[in-house]
Amino acid sequence: MSDSRRSGTEPVGIDELLERVRAGFVRVGPQEAVAAAAGGALLVDIRYAELRERDGLIPGALVVERNELEWRLDPQGSHRAPEAVSHDLHIVVVCNEGYASSLAVASLRQLGLHRATDLIGGFQAWRAAGLPVEA
């Protein structure tokens, strides 16, 4: 018997999983992300180093690679970033195109970071909107 049958859950494809995850929070566009940051939200760039080196950085964004995200943003964690001060922290997660960030938000919300969301279209949407990028 497969693990999914034993656990009582059926396998789900990534497209359906993304749809389910995204139904649990309101995503933001580039201009909304700028406004959120101006209002104190933490922009968190989870892209891997090669993409950051190739395309640049969002000024002021905290860079935390995806495999460290939960460890660095958990306000109760022993390895938390100094910015991870509260479960009420407004966080906007940015990946390259807005897919991995949605899954990351689902994980952050499981940690109690109820104001976490992500940037629709990711860094590429930010750049296409003509917003600031640092080399």
C-alpha cells in the first residue's frame, strides 16, 4: 500500500498545490510590495546566488536562501535573523518568478507568521515594473 493511501491523503500535483496554497493569502504586485516595504514590511529575497549575481538585488531586501528561510525568520528560532522580531512581522517573499515564494509563504504561515505573502511574478515582475535594482 502506498504512503498516501495509508495516510488517507491522495497525491496532488504542483499546480493544484500552488492553487490551494495561494488561496490562503493575498499575494501582492510590485507596486504593492513597494508600498508594503515603505510601511515597514520586510522584503525577503530567496533566490539563489547565481540569479542574484546575474540579475541584481532589490535595494533593502533581506537575502535568505530558500533552504534557510524558516530558520532565519522564525522569531522563536535559535538561528533567527535580527529582523525576525515578531510573528506579526509583515513579510513579502520574493523568488525569481513567483512560484517558489508561494510555497515558502505556506511554510512561514505554518510557523505562525500570519502576515507573510509573496510577490506575484517575483523578481522578474519587480524588474519589469522598472523598480530599483542594485548590481
